[in-house]
Amino acid sequence: MSEQSAASTEEVASSTEEVASSTQEQFNYITSISERSNELAQHANTLYEEVKKFKI
């Protein structure tokens, strides 16, 4: 393998690693947003049930 090919291979490997890291970070953000969304839905449901108690 020539030096140019080795350098290209290393560059591709580095880029792939960056993409994988970025993808993992995005997945973590999406997971966090999903968890927060579920918590918010639970709070909204609790509030709805509490407000129903005061309806005549």
C-alpha cells in the first residue's frame, strides 16, 4: 500500500469515527428529549385529573 493510500485510509477512518461520535451524541439528545416529553405528558395528565375534580 502506498503512503497516499495509507493516508487516505486513515482519513476515512477518522471521518467515520467523527460521524459515529456525532450520531451517538444526536441519539443521546433525542433520547433525552423523548424522556422529557414523556415526563411533560405525565405532568399534563396529572394536572388534567386534578382540574377535573373542580369541575361542576
